[in-house]
Amino acid sequence: MSREDERSESSENASGQMPASDAEVREVRTDGGGEVEIPEVNYVAGSGVPIRGNDIDTDQIIPARFMKVVTFDGLGEFAFFDLRFDDDDNQKEHPFNEERYQDSSVLVVNSNFGCGSSREHAPQALMRWGIDAIIGESFAEIFAGNCLALGIPTVTADSETIEALQDWVDANPDGEIDIDVEAETVTYGDETIDVTVDDAQRKALVDGVWDTTALMKSNAGAVRDKARELPYVDDAAIPEAE
């Protein structure tokens, strides 16, 4: 079973998103909707993988030719594809090709990561490769929003702090990085550094309300009731309860 298959099999829940232990799950029940389990993302831990360079855009993260898919399944293997392989599919030097980073789950990047087009395939590809959190100098706003929709924290620190972390990851590929989303700290080795998590992102992750699609589904009854109150919504356009 591939790495992505393992993640997919273990992460299926009502929203089709990320898994959590029973202690981390926020249960949402409403009238007319089903029970939805959304992880409360308070804490992420894992070994790191450094991707150096500023302005790495979404086309570099997932080239457009791999976006002609019905679902996001299988996108993980194409993450950073053109940076990892030449025209003859020979491997280039890239951290995602290195054996020592194959089990890494925390991406450490530089400034303006995820700029360019707003394609949601970019964080989907990273998640399906195995990334659970990203630490960087700065992120494109839409990219960070798309990561939040998958429960992936995007936390920031200054360039000197990020470069020091990348150097540590290079020297300690199996070393654990601990991200405390609520406290806004990152711990690695003997170091604990302060990081920044956008206020709205932190609240959504910690409160377990980051999966807006699942929340809408769980509140289907309330959505239908509100739609019936709106004079410009035709009754025929309001779906019946499942």
C-alpha cells in the first residue's frame, strides 16, 4: 500500500478530511443534519523536510498538467514534480526525493510560499504526500486558506528563525518538530521558538470548526430553513432532506 493510500484509508471521516483520535474529535450534531467528526488541531508533531527558496508558487507545488483529475486521489506523487524530475523522468536533487525525508510530515519553507494561482490542488498534493503542517516565513493568503480547509496549520516566523530550523532539519532528518497551535510555539531539539498563527486560523483549528464543508453538511436542516425564508430562493432549488 502506498503512503498516500495509507493516509487516505486512515483519514476518512464524514467530511473526507483528516483523522484524529477520539480525544481530538469535536462532534457536531444539529437538526436535520448528520453527526460530523472534525478534529481539533491543537498540536502537530513530526519530522521535518526543508524546501528552500522564496516565491515557490502553486505551479511548482503541483504542475497544471496533473490537475486534470476528477478527485484529488493520487496527487501526492506529483508534488513538486518538475523540481524533482527532468524531462526523461530522471530524479533531480530535491528533498522530496531523499530517502531520509520520506516519513516527514512538517514542511519548512521560506517566504511567500504558495503564491501564484489559487489552485486548491497544491495543498491537496502536499497533504497526500504526507504533510500535516507547514512552517515558513510567509504564505500566500489563498494558499493558507486552502490549507486551513484541510486542517493544515501554516505558522510563520522570521527569516533567521526559519533558516536556523531548516539547518537543524538538514542535520537531524529524524528529529521531531512539535507545533503547539494554540500556544504559538515550535519546539525542536533543545529549542522552543515563538511563531505566529493567524488569529482566525488558530481559532478554527483549536475549536474544531475548520472544515466548513462538514459544518454546512451537519447544519443542512438549518440551511434549508433559512433558504425557505429567503424570497429570492425558489422552492425547487432547495434540496430535500436525505
